[in-house]
Amino acid sequence: MKKWLSIAAVVILCLALVIGAACTCGGGEEGEGVDEEEEIPEIVFLDPEEYQPDRNDDAFHGLPSTDAREMWFFDAIFDNGYCMGIGFRMGVVLTETGATDPEYRSVAFGIFDPDGEKTETEVQFPVSEVSASTETCDVRMGDNYVHGEFPRYEIHFRSGDLGADLVFENLTQGYRNPPDGITALGEGWVVAQPRARVTGTLILDGEEMPVSGEGYHDHTWGVSTPGEGIGILASWNWGKLFLPNHTFVFNVIQLAEKFGGQSGGILMAFKGEELFQVLVSENIVVELSDFEVDELSGVEYSRKMVLKIDEPRIKGEVILRVRYLLEASSREGMEFFRALSDCDVKLDVDGEEVEGETQAIHEIGKPPQ
């Protein structure tokens, strides 16, 4: 419980530091006709290169304890209506019996057709068949691998008549919290590819399917003791939005009521290839509605999500309506779902109207009700 409180304090402190305190980054002019007594937040210019990951940021960070874990995750939406997700995972995991297995190594892979029908598998490997570089992203499990660095990554996976050979090429720069990707909670999060062009082949029922589309890749690591830390969160909402000349990655959290119930979010905003703003603010919120219970998992999920942003350089809302679920489960003390949604975007970005329709893969996690 003491560690829960310390983590909660860090989150609350971070939110307190950003509320009304010019946590936004980027250029701008002071407005005219402002009350002289009104304090004008300082606008700070960011250096995009400061946020660009180094090659070793996406490498293996090691498993310093039996509670450590690390994962390299990719997903993509293809022009033919299919989508996919894959994760190379190492370290502690909560098993179905409730026990922890610090030597857990696996590749989880799924293909989803245009109607949402999924074909998925998770293949475990002994430690002796797993290797990972500490200098760059190069992870191998059996004959399967992910390797690469900015701006190009390659994935190879086979399990029976299911698999993929894909190339992810950056359409934007990467992102990591300077200087090493460690967040305020002590967790590592590197978004090596906020947006990427994806080409290659999916293999479904033994048949090869050429595909092209756009995708995403991130890398997370840290220490995860079962049950510890989970109690501070009422929810998290993570996703990304791909528009013709803008890319957004968001993550909005809310603390449990017993830890104050505060909410806030981070938003990474890109124009073209370049990061132009990072927001950490209580003015980034998510509203959930139209709840349903997934029949297979028993997990309650929201069929409609509204992301609202009210910051000096970015204002407006994004409505996400679930087309179909990619995953719904209850694990590690959390109910979790990932979905493919249709999105209606209406934002004002630096005085420019950014509007349109797109599709997005996003996820929500929350403790069981």
C-alpha cells in the first residue's frame, strides 16, 4: 500500500505541475486585449531532436529483477480492411493460476479481417531460444524476430499456417521522454514509430496476402509486481490518430477515487514528419458512453469515446465509435479491451481547422467493477 501511495503521489504531483503552468511546448504569440492582471503562461519552444529516440532506447534494457518485464509492440491497419497486432514479450507475467513466471517469453500475434473475425495465437519460448541486443532493437524468439532502428524495422513470424513478413518505415520521427524514455512513474516508454508505412505479407490459413497500410510501434519496460500499483488507476485510454498532415498519440489516465480521482493526459502532436508539441495536462480528457458487455470475455466496454482537448494551440474533440473489438480480457487485476474504431476528428491546431474521418486502434484498461 505504501508503494501505491508513492506512485499516486508522483502522478498527482505531475498533474499539479502541469495544471495551468505552461506544460505545452511550441511557438506562439501573446494574444491581444489580455487583462494586465492575468498571468500569461510562458510558451516554450521544443527541439524535436531532443525527443528523437537513440538506437539503444529501443534495445533490450535487461530484466533487473524477477518482477521486471519488457515488450516490443506493433500494430497496423491495411488498405484491404485487414489489421494486425504483434508483441514480443519478455519477463514477468501473471499466469492463469495467479502465479507469476519471470521467465515468460512469448510472441502474441493476431490478424483481423474486415468484419472483425480474428485469427490469433501466442507462442511461448524457453529462455534458451531467446536473444535480445542491448545496443539496438534486435529480438529473436526461435525463428521469429523483430529488428531495426530508425527509420526501418522488419518483422518475421510463423506459427503453423499463420504468420507475417512486414516492414515498418517511419512517416514521423520517434518520441521518447528526454533523456532516456523513463516516465514520471519510473516506467520506460519509447514510441519509436508513432506512424509508419507498413508493407509486406500476411499469412492466413497458409495463404499469402500482400498488404500495405499504416502502423505504429512502441516499446515498454519496467517492474510489475502483481496487484501493486494497479489500485491507483480508475482507467487509462490510449490510442493514436492518423490524419493527412497530422499524427496524434494520446494516453489519458484517471486515478481511483481513493487516490483523489484526478485525471489528465499526454498528447504527442506531429505536423508532417516532425514533433511540434507535447502536452501533459488536465485539459485532455476522455468521456465514455454506450456501454456493452462482451459476451465472450464478460468485460464491459464503451462503444463510444470522446477525446476532448482544450489547450492554447490545440482545441476540439475526437469521437471514436467502436467498429469491432480486437481484444477483451481480464488480466493482471485489470479489465482490458482494444478496439478498431471509426473516428470523427474536429480540431483547431494553431488556428488551422483539422477535420476528417479516419480509423484508429485504441485501448482502454480499468479495474473490474
